[in-house]
Amino acid sequence: MKQFPPVKICMPTHNSSKTLRETMESVLGQSYPDFKVIVTDNASSDNTEKIIKSFGDKRLFFRNNILSQDYGRDTVGALESCNNCFLSDLADGEFVAFYHSDDIYEKDIIKREAEFLIKNPEAGAVFTLGIRIDKNGKIINKIKLPRELRGKNIYNFMEVFSAILKNGNIFLQTPTFMTRKEVFSKIGMFSEEFGTSADLEMWLRIAEKYPVGILNESLYRCRVGGALSRYHNLRTEKAEFLKIMDYYLEDKQYADKMDKKSLKQYARQKDFDDTFRAMNFLIKGETGEAKKLINGPFPLTIVATYLENISVIKIRGLILKIVLFLGINLGLAIPLRKILKFYLLRS
């Protein structure tokens, strides 16, 4: 392998002119010597193309993909753009990375990830951690590696899958993903079948065949919002994340290989999703559907999982469930709906 293998960065975008310039400055200012960037645009109607072309950088390529502009398919369109970018002959690379057009990248992220892949030829991919920021660039919080994964930086499938069961996918940060070109050639591309969680399905597919690396370093700033936020906005259907995890647990029969603690924590995640959906049903005025979800089975074992390794998110989830349960069953659905609407409008 070359000392500095060429890196191909794929960046899907759609109407991101408000953040694109800052993102591109951070990507083009990387310390790594050999990389090219392909921005694949999903038929933007703003100044996206003009901003990209204003850089005039020989490492930067622009491609306009005419994909669905329907917001319900925006994330899927991004994955189609990633697939098109990988197959594009505009640029080539031994390593391939996928970055977002509204995030900000530290100058050494390409270098640190490429170094990891060079030093660990058995690894199929590498990710880093980061810092969440709001639309104005203000820091919200730091993305942390789950406790059970600390102390090393390369993991097998069972370690990754168990950690996701316990914690959700908080550590395989899609906008930091880098892989080897040969990996996609062997396992295939992103699948539209898995919707907004097609990236997680890809990471698990890779982890089944290769170890994956996670650098415990904050090497990018993740801007909260965008297509994923639109997906979750008043969502009442089951989270696609859970569909993928159930697919691996049931269809691929990993449930029998997992420890009880991991499975209990996953049951809590499913319960919280029911609570979240119940809240959204209530806000939409569908009290009957909200009641079905909030009055579903709620064994004490799940209550206990909310109180294990206590975090702000878990406590908030438990409080929300209790408030919804009492409000709906005590005939307070209408005032509770007004309170929730007011809270959401302010947040």
C-alpha cells in the first residue's frame, strides 16, 4: 500500500447552502496530502452548486443527481447519492469516506482514519467520535464511546452489536465513516430497503466480515437537525433502527448468542420508542392509538433497565412514560396535548 493511499470523499447534499461553505472549508483544509471530494447534489434549488464551484479546487468535483426531493425520502436519496458517488469515475481512491454537507471536520480526521486503516489491514472500516452543535455552532454535548468499548479501538461484530443493543447506535457516526474500496466490492452497496437506517445495516454487514475501528477522538462537529430530524418529527411508525436490530436478532438468529443484559436494555429501547410514538399520536389528536401504546405490557424488569447506568436520557424517557400513562388514563389527554405542543414549539 502507498504511504498516503488516495482517499475519495463522498458528500451528498440537498439545499445546504447555509452550512456548505463552512463544511467545505473544513474538508478542503485537511492535513492529509492525497484526497478528492465529490459533492453529489440532490437537485438543490438554492446556491449549492454556485458555492461548490466558487472554490475552484482541483480536488473538488460536483455532480447533480436528479433524485426524489420529497422530504420523506431525503435520507434515502442521500444513500443513493453515496452509491452513485462510489461508482463514479470522477475520482478514485483506495479509501472511501462519506461526510455530511452540514458538519464541520477537524483538519486531521482524514489523516487519523487513513493511518488507522494502514496500521490495521484486517479492519473493514473506521469511525471517529465528535461534538454535537446547534444550527448556530453552539456546543450541545460531546459524543461518548460506551463504557464497555473503552480501552481499545478495534472491535468484532459481537462487541459492536451488543453495545448497540445496550446503548443504541450512538457511536458508529455515519459522517465519519471511512472504508477500503475493496470492502464495497465484496459486500455490496447501501440498500434502500432499510430506509433511514440503511447506514446502520451497512455497518453491521461490514462488521460481520471485518473488524471495525472507532477512534475515541472528537474529530468532527455534528450539526443537529437535517433529514434525520425531519424523519423523527411526529413519527408514529416503528423506528427503522428497531426493524434492523430485530432483523439481526430474529432472522439472522443472533438473539441466542446475546447476553441477557444486552437483550433487556434493547427491550428498554423498544419500550421508549413506543413511548415516543404514543406522545406523537397524542399530539396529533389520536388519543386511542396513544393509549394502546402507553398501556402496553410494561414489566418491572424494563423499569429496572431505565435505572441501570442512569443517564439524563433514560430518566427523561421514564418520566415521559409516567406522565403520558397518568395523563391519558386520568382523562387529561387534551391539556397534556397542549402542554406537549407548547414544549415542542419552544424546543
